[in-house]
Amino acid sequence: MAKITLDNLAHSYLANPAGEDDFALKELNHDWDDGAAYALLGASGCGKSTLLNIISGLLHPSQGRILFDGKDVTHAPTAERNIAQVFQFPVVYDTMSVHDNLAFPLRNRGRDEKYVAERVQEIARMIGMEDMLRKKARGLTADAKQKISLGRGMVRKDVNALLFDEPLTVIDPHMKWELRTQLKKLHRDFGHTMIYVTHDQTEALTFADKVVVMYDGRVVQIGTPEELFERPEHTFVGYFIGSPGMNVIPARVEGDKAYINGSHVQLAQGYAPPEGKVAIGVRPEYARLSQTEGLPVKVRRVEDVGRHKIIRAEFFGFDINIIAGEDEAVSADMNRVTFDAPHVNVYANDWLVTPQGHAQTAGAA
């Protein structure tokens, strides 16, 4: 296992980048703890796979360094970094059996056949392929081949890090849940440093100790699922985490009030007047419909999704979402909305603003 340090790291696919917008991966300075499980989460094209390929050595960064436990590996080839990587689409040896595919990384490092047989059997059981070990990989389904790729990535216990690049894309939904569970068990049992790239928030939040959210080539927040939900440091985090995502409403903030079209929303704490593009952010879970309290809202439709209801509404010309409990009544005369003040965040230029008297929020700009 290894602590991974990203030191002044950035990358552009252009030979002569002229400015920040030419960088697919903007400058990063982060330490990722030895033995932790991270998920790299973000939309397609945000830089997730670029960062993963730099860590693995498949891509050389335009600037900065990669360090494993303080050792500079920026120029070291992949083979010398002692990592295992599983890609989005399965990479297997079609002419080999499932057993030999799983055994290959161990035999390649000279492990004795008794250990190889025991470890292959253990991994085959983990990925549900014990009865297929003697079959050739050729002709297997895409999800079966991807399970072989996952197994081959997990078969070694001595790697510095396990890197997964959207590995469950071709796996059926039921098997996705089982394999995520097995990956978490593997992490608990052996303590590998794991980095898991995905655009699926459910995969990220159920797999990782900490989620690294990326947007436009930049890491905008690293945190636990609870931290990402309760205090998104960037409006993209609020939008991307949660279903539906955080309501972002343009406002003018003065002290402990946010003004929207002449009316005000009460804030739990006071703020110095923010500069730039100012908005408040509030999760649908912290908004409530009312007959008598709050500000006027126009309900457009109510979607019953079983465990709760999603209310789609218009608030001073802005679309917002409100979540009501499964047993909570929603009637036609409920045309006002209240927001839970402690859960209303303030943003300037999309970054979280710190209330007066509090330490500056990390990452805010």
C-alpha cells in the first residue's frame, strides 16, 4: 500500500497550452492516505480518467510530480509502480482459461503454484466464477470477462494501489451491487489503497471512505458522503450529489438574510456581503410546503416515488424541488415554502461562502 501525493500536478493534451482552459487537468495538490478507499466522481470529460492514468504511469503529466510514500515516481514506468489497474472494458487473454487469467499476475511474479491455486480459488469465489475456472475466456459474455479483469486486479495482495476506471459499466445491476460489496470487503481485509473512477454517485458513495468530486478538470471537494451532502463546497457538488440535487437560487445576501425578488430567506448565521455571482443552496430534503408559512411557491407536479414524494415547483421564476415524506399530505392549498435555516448554504461564484466569525472554507475561491 502507499500514500499517494499529487504535487503541483496538471496536464494538457496540447503541445503548447496557452492558459488554464487548455488544461484537461488543472493544478492539484493533494495527499491521499495510505490504505484509504477513494472514489473519483464527476461527469464525463471532467478529468477523472486522465488523473487515474497519470497515477498509474500510462500518462506523463505536463507539470508536477506523483509520489508514492514520498518517492518520486513521475518518470517511473507502470511496471515499477507496483499497481493493479482495471479498465472500463474488459481486458482478458481469450486463449487462456479463467483460472490462468486470474493466475497470470501471480505466476508473472514467480509465486509458487500452491499459493497461486489457493488465491485463484479465493478470488473466483469472490467474483462468482468458481464453476467456470476451466473454461476458456473466449466466448464468455462481456460482464463475465469484466469479472475476470476485476479478479485479476484483486489477486495480488502486495500492490501499492488498486485503480478502477469505471469497472462496472458492463456488469448487470444485481452483480454491480455484489461486486461493490466484495471490493469493500477486500479493502477491509487487506487495506489496499483504492481509487475508483465513476460517474455514478451511488457507486461512489457506497464504495469509498472519501469521495473526490471533479468538475472541469479540477477537484472541487474531497469528503465523506455526509460532508458532500450537508456542506457542498461547490454548487456542482450540490447538483451532482443527491437525487434530486441541491436547489441553487440566485439571491442577494446581507447579514443573516438572503433576498430574492424583494422577499427574504432567513439564514442561520451572518455573512459579509459576498461578491460576484451570489446564490443560496438548499437541499430538497430541507424545504417544506406549507399553507401559511414561508414564501409563495407554485406547485407544478408531484411525483410519488414510493419512499417519498418529489414536488416540482416554481419559486420566484426559478425551478426548485421539495421532498415530502411518504405519509406527508400534499394539498392544492399548500402554496408556500419554508427552508430549514441551518441547512441553507451561501455561494459566491459557485464556491461555498464561510459565515462571519468562522474559518475560511478550504477550496473556496
